[in-house]
Amino acid sequence: LDEIRATAKARSLGNIETILASEDDPLLTRPVDLIFMCNTYHHLPMRIAYLSKLKRHLLPNGRIAIVEIDRTPWYYFLTAHRTDPAVIRREMTAAGYVLSDTHNILEYQSFQVFRKSPGA
């Protein structure tokens, strides 16, 4: 987070705020248009409940972008530090989201973007 803050400051990007969320509360102080998670999805203990809470913090056209390790070198299979993209899609759907975009630009990670389901 310190690196993101420093980069934002150096580039005069005043619209970037970093927050270290807790495992059961995102600790957001106002609605946002983008929630970005990078290689942290597998750490959430109660994912569907947590993701459901996030909806109230998204602006009407807000998105959740999830970058998560999935296609890993052999030694990463020895740990639980990965989540299959299909699992992420299934859990996001259960939490009230729809998949809006996928990007296949990362060698060892999936990159999926979700929006709130209509009526959610």
C-alpha cells in the first residue's frame, strides 16, 4: 500500500485511496467505482459473505476487478495460494455479481471484472 500511495503522489493522482481492509469488513468510507483485489482472493475466509458486503460500497456502475494466481509454476501447487477462475465466478455469482470482462494478459494469473447483478 505504501508503494501505491507513493506512486500516486509522485504522479499527482489525487483520486487514489488505499485501505487495508479487515477479513470481514472492507472498511470503505464512501462509495467507489472500482474495488481492485490482487492475489488476495484466496485469503478471504468467508468469501461470499464478504463479497456480498462489498455491493453496498459500489457506485451504480461500480466494478470489482480480481487478479488471482491460477496458472502457476509447479511449486505453487504445494500451497493454497491460488484460486481457479471458475471458483471465483461461481462465488461472485452467489454474492450477487455478474462477470463483465476477462483479460488474458497475465502469465500466471486470471483477471476478471464483475458488476452487481441487475436488481442487486
